[in-house]
Amino acid sequence: MQKLLRVIIGLFGILFIVLAAGFLLDPVQAASKLGVGPLTPLGLATLRGDFVGFFGAGGILSVMGAVRNDARYLAAPLLMIAITLAGRLITIATSGFDVAMGPPMLVEALIVLALALGRRNLART
């Protein structure tokens, strides 16, 4: 069970690193897939800075936790994704639900579950 959990967390981490690379190399294309885009050069810098930072840090820490079998590395990505999911839920409560919001929320919920299980079950060195 623990090995499977480590593989799942590692795969989610790799997915995040790939997303970060996409925002670094072609931020406009990557952003359009998420329904956002730059309005000014500041927006482009935000995509490259904030989105790469978010996905890159979450991905690197998730992979480190999985590879090293160390739950401590999973606290930050767990918090990051849980806050992201909470923001989406607040958006639903204040602005309504759009079907395009469903798939990202499902993926985020699965990542939160995997990371929470990892925090609970992986080693604490």
C-alpha cells in the first residue's frame, strides 16, 4: 500500500512539474488551458513567476516526499492544493458552478486525498 501511495504521489508531482515547465516555456498556451491569460506584460510575468512557483514547488516537494519516503515534504503541497480547492468552492458559493470547473476540482480532491494519506502513512524521519 505504501509503495502504491508513493507512486501516486510521485506521479502527481511529475504532473505538477510538467505544468510548471509549460508555464515557463509557453505561458500563454498553458494559461489558456486553465481559462486564464495575460492582459499585460505583468500578467505574463505573473504566469511565469506565480504559476511556475506554485506548480514547481508543489511538484518538487511531492516527488521528494515520494522518493525519500518522507511525509514531511508533503505538508506544503497538501496545504497549497487544499487552499486551491477551497478557493474553487468559495467561487462556487459566490458565483455559481460551471461544468468546466469539475475536472480540475476532481483532480485537486484526489491530490489532496493522496497527499493527506501520504502525510499519515509515509515515514517521518
